[in-house]
Amino acid sequence: MQDPDYHIIRSGDGSDSVGVGGTDISFHSVRGAFTESAQVFIGNGLNYYLELHRPRELRLLEIGFGTGLNTLLTALALRTQEVNVYYTSLDRYPLMPAVYGQLNYGSFTNAPDLYRQLMTAPWDTEILLQEGLLLKKVHADLLDYQPGRNIDICYFDAFAPGDQPELWTADVFKKIRSAMKDGAVLVTYCSKSAVRKTLQEAGFVVQKLKGPPGKREVVRAVAASMTLTD
């Protein structure tokens, strides 16, 4: 995925995504980038956890900052919540301004200033994105990165297993699980049986949920108590 030829594509719900030249790889579902992120990560992850636990603060780890769409939607969702969020997002190959500057997320969500702020925020530096939301974008390879402790939510938004198989292994999921609280949630768009089995091996209880347009199912994985066995 290094130095690819990126181009902008318009997805089915009118929101943009990024395609990788010479491949069928895109950063989001071509059926609807906004719809996919809102359902898989915000609905199944953030909103689910907030409604279930009502925390005063939480720690969120995102694997794959990408276009910043998940971060943007998280920030917008948190404007109606009374919770302090520490949001860490990893990306090995951050998008350049020439690419993300063409995306329509600011106008699509009516939050152009917020989107510009999160995309231009310096890497490896914690910033106050908005009241109650501290953001740190980390320029790193997940394989070399050690997450902080007490993670409540993980947005696992890496490229698909066929494109980045090294990120969908038991070792990777065990590393993430070891940094999570019991009862924390990991959400992802991928529901392949091999991925579900790997998550179970890493110490998660896996739930299959209805997917957005174009996907039958997606996954929410709950970090089981370390004292439990499957």
C-alpha cells in the first residue's frame, strides 16, 4: 500500500471515498462511505458502548485513520454526549492534502471547519479537537505499535484481509485485546469466518450484526473477561 495512485470516487450515498489506482481497493464501501462508517463504527461501536456503560470518559483506538471519516463522525456524535474521549488513530501511510482536500466530507456533514482541523492536525501530537475530545494521530505501523492501556473501543478499519493479511492475525488481535478493558468492544466491517475465529482465539466474544448496503453482516467483538474460556 505504499505510494499508491489514489483517486476520488463518489459512493452510492453521495459521500466520497478514495480508490487505489490499478486495483478494486477503496477506503470505504462504494455503496455508501458515510452510511458504512456511521453504522459500523459509530452505531455498532461508539453509540452502543455509550448507551450500555454511560462512562464519564473513554479511550478509543482506531486502526486506519485513512480519510478521517470515522474521526469526523465520532466528533459530531459526541457533541450531544457528556463524556471525555481520548481518541488515538493509527496510520502508516497518511493521505496527502492533494487527496483529502478533494473529499466532500466537510460539506456532506456541514462541518467543513471541523474536518479541515482534524485532517491538518499534526501527527504524533495530542490536540483538543473539540471540547471533550482529545485526538492523537499516530504515524506508525500497527505491527510495531504498542497500544496504551484501558481501551474501551477499537475501530478496526484496516484494509481488507486479502489486501493487508498481516494486520488480521491472532497476534495482532491479542495485542489489541491485551490493551482493552473487559467488556470493551472492537468493531469492524469484515465478517469473514476466518476473521471471526481469529477474534475468538484472541479473547473476544464475536457478534454478527446486520451490515450496511452491500454487506450482509459486520462484526462487533466484545473483550471477554480474561478469566473466561470459550
